[in-house]
Amino acid sequence: MSGTVRLTVGQAVVRFLGAQHTLRDGVEHRLIEGFFGIFGHGNVAGLGQALLQSDVDEPGRMPYWLARNEQGAVHAAAAFAKHRNRLSTLAVTTSIGPGATNMVTGAALATVNRIPVLLFPADVFASRNPDPVLQQLERPDARDVTVNDAFRPVSAFFDRVWRPEQLPAALLGAMEVLTDPARTGAVTIALPQDVQAEAHDWPTKLFEKRVWRVARQRPDLDAVAEAAAVIASAERPFIVAGGGVHYSEAEDALAAFADRHGIPVGQTQAGKGALPNGHPFDVGGVGATGTTAANALAATADVVIGIGTRYSDFTTASRSLFANPDVRFVNINVGSPDAAKLSGVAVTGDAREGIAALSDALAAYSTTGDYRTEVERARADWSSARSRIISRDWLTEGGTGRTSQVELLGILNQEVGDQDVVINAAGSAPGDLHKLFEPRSPKQYHVEYGFSTMGYEIAGALGVKMAEPGIQVVAIVGDGSYLMLAQEIVTAVAEGIKLVVVLIDNAGFASIGNLSESVGSQRFGTQYRFGEAAGSAAGGALPVDLALNLQSLGADVLRASTSSEFRDALRRALDAESTTAVYIQTDPLAPGSGDGAWWEVPVAEVSTLESTQEARSAYEADRRAQRPYL
């Protein structure tokens, strides 16, 4: 029956979102499962009042959680959505001004990684009666521009609701983008603070249950036939599996495809776990931080099959990895721009559907016994090398009294449960994890490396734990990243959400220190030490105790100094009932996971420093391997 209901804009938003669902493969999901937020003068009377009223009138229909940092709230929402294969997500509301702009980094992370999050930053008064309102940016040349316009370049969808009548179109447009696998990302609806509290007569139909079908786009058969012909001519095919394999839930299809046709599979950071550990054609991470097995096979491949990957510079080793002069590309991707990359044969469609169609078209195609033997040998050689790397006792070898990060990550790999999740994003750990970690289930490996955002780890762990409360979630965070954004530990403690935090303290930015050294900059500005202004203390270690900081935020803290102590502390943390952190100091100069492929970082073309001159010569030599792949 048609009719209207009188609600504020804020109340209409909350009621509408509670009625949105997704549907894929016959399974229905809530699209927006709750709100993170921090209230201020821009949203407390609008969305804040609406969320309170919803909680009173319909408890549990639209849960609200108080975040401690707006950026952290978006990271948690993105991690939640990623773990749910982009079929469900969370909304985030903030006040006007700095509360809103704090979300911009999180929005960029979500859009770069193609992860759906829904953002509601408050905005200026639409009436302009009290202009300039507190925290308003004044632009005399453009009165309709506010700080929220900063969201435009980092959002997959942006709208600003100046009048209540505009809200239905904005909401429906937002839901359409959120549920589109090819276009999804951060969806931003800026809500002027007076409009949020304004009442309007809404059609009741707006609040009826709405189901958004997340379609599995089937590829064009002509494109499949062309791709199959290219693959059928290959003697040394190689698969690059990206995050799209996970979002499509195509892991089983990929495993069957690789096994049937005898094609090795290298995995990007987002695609790690696309094949189960131990699969005969799993050759591990590929690219700048890839394994020796994957990179050697990729370098000689005559056909590269990219499935659900956007071919970042780390994956292609800055376009130097695929070195066969006759290499061709076949790309299965739900997004047509990604499918067309590297001048490949573009098979635009869902990963699972694309794999199935391609496998049928290939019929009896299979690689030779010699190539399969080569893959098996490469896997065995890498397995032996990996064992040597993670078992190396740097505590006694290095003479520094501190262990190495890679040894700790090896222990972590052994101790976490098969369905547990490890989370990381920035520093030297992503490279070591990509190369060394062997996931035993599709979701166990969760590294945000599209934006590689320092501070993602703890907030992301919170989001994953909320997405699947029954698993253990371990945030691996370095001291640099921890100091960027640790506040959501407080949120986890307040909500009774148990996390495990592994804080690895190497007194600085180890990854950038290594990079600085490689470009001839001698680790300048990468260590946490007293500066020159500190006088006699210049260059000395800082008296900072991050373990005490963890404890002050509400976590139980276990300190470890050796690998055996770390193993024991990790086991205790996993067994604990509340948020528990394991703190250990490592040697920043300890060897990492070993060399991968080249990654382009420019080196100063002229310099008086000998170290920079030598680095420039090496850079120019490495750059000769780059190819345009036209």
C-alpha cells in the first residue's frame, strides 16, 4: 500500500539502510550491517539521533559502534567488507571538518582496493544562515565547495544532499555502486548538518526490503575462444591470481583449472591463498616480493593468464618480470580496464565464470610432462630455501641480542589455526609475508597492499573479527605503523572483541631504511633516534616503551625476547579470552626473506655521494629490463 511517513533525513537514512540486502548464488546477506562513528556538532543531532532512535525502537536492526579514530573506522569497515567477499559492509558517520577529512585516507584505501564502504561525512549548513560555521572552509570563488570535496577523487561514488528530496536518488545510486563488483569502492554521501535534522514526508516504498543482485557476469564467448586459442598455443603458461579470485569465491575453480591443465599459479598480495598450501601448482607469491619458484616461471612464461588482478607494479616487478620476448597475456577480470591491461586478450567477467568457460574451451589442453617436472622442481627448491630462511637463528648469528622478523613470522605461520586470519599492511612485513607465509585456508592471509596504509593493521583486525567472531584474528604491526594508528585497540576492549596484536619493534622504518640504502641514501631519516637538538643524547635510542603503551590502551601484554619466548607468548595470546598483545624487539638490520624481483624506485641522477652514484648505476642497469608490453 502506498503512503508516506514523516522522518528526518537522518532517520530516513538509517531506516533505508536497514532494508538493503545483497544476493549471490541464491544466498542473501545484509548489505549494511551497522555503523561506526564519532559524533560531533555536525552529526550528533542528525544521524546520531537517528541511530539512537533506531536502537530504542528496533534494537539490533542497525548496530552502532563508537570508534576512536575516523580513519580507523573506515579501515575496520573495509576489512569487514573484504572478509565478507564484498557482499556486506559497514557505514561510517563523522562530524564536519577534521572528523570528515580524517576519513579520506580510509576512502582512498577502499577505492584503490575495490572494497565497498559507505561514508557519511557531515557538511556545512545548506541554508548558509550561520556561515561560516565552525570548521568550515571558506572559498570565496566557490561557495558550494567544502572540505568534503576532497572525497571526490578517492570515492567510487560521491554525492551531496542539499535538500531532502535529493536523498532517495543519492541512496539508490550509492547502493548500486556498492554492489557493483567492477565499480565498487568508497561511496560517499555528504550530509549538511541542518539537512540531517530536517523532516520530510517520504514514500513508504523507499523503506521496503530491497535486494541487490551481485551478478556473476558471464564472459563473451568470442573473447573466451580467442583467449583459449592463445593458451592452447602455450608451452609455458603461467597464472597470476589476484584478489578477484577471492571475491568471486573461485578458489576451487582455480585449483581444478590449474590441476586439469597443468599450469602453475603465482599469487599477488590480494590473491594469496587462492590455492591451498600444498597444491601441486601453487608456486607462492609472484613479483617484487615473490618466491624464486614463481618468479623464475613467470620470467620464462610465453602466456601469462591474469585472473582478478590489476597488475600493480609489485606484481609485474615494474614491468620487468615477464621477460619472455614473445610473452602474451590473457586477462579475466570483472572490470574491463583491468582486463585490457598489458594489451592482453580481455575476458571481461566474473572470475569463477571466466575460469569455467575457459577450461571448457581448452578441452584436453595440458602442459607437457617436462614443464610439470620443472614446476615440481621449482617448488621443491623454494621449499628448501624457505625452510632455511625461517629457521635461521639471528639471535646468535647477529651478535645484537635480538632476533629477526622472518623467524617470528615462520613461528606465527606454524601456530595460528587453519581458519585464523593474520593481518598486515605496511613496512617490511608485507614483503616477508608474501614470500614466506603459507596460508592453509583462503581467508587466512589478509594483507592490505593496494594502498599499503600504515595503521591499517589493528583497525583491520577489528573489522575482520566483527565479520567472523568465531575465529582468531592476529594483527602483525611494526612500531612505525603502530604509532600511526593504535586507537582501535580501545574500541576492541570496549566492545569485548578479542584481538591478538603482535607488535614487532625495530626502532624505526625498517623497510624504508632498506630502500633508502638501496638508492644510496644511507638510511637517512628512517630510524627512531634522538635528533641533533637533543645534544649529548643525539643518535641514542628513544626511551619509548610501546609495550606499556599497549597496556595503557587496555590490552594484556606479553613481552618476549627470544624466538622460543615469542612462541610461548603467542600461544598464550591465542588462548586468552581478551585482547592480548605480544611485544618483541627485533634487529632492523637482520636479513629479510631474500631478494625478489626488481621494483622501480628512482635514484637521484646526479649526486656528490658515492653511495648514490653507485645506486644510480645499478638503477640504470635494472631499468633496461623494463618492457612496455604493447
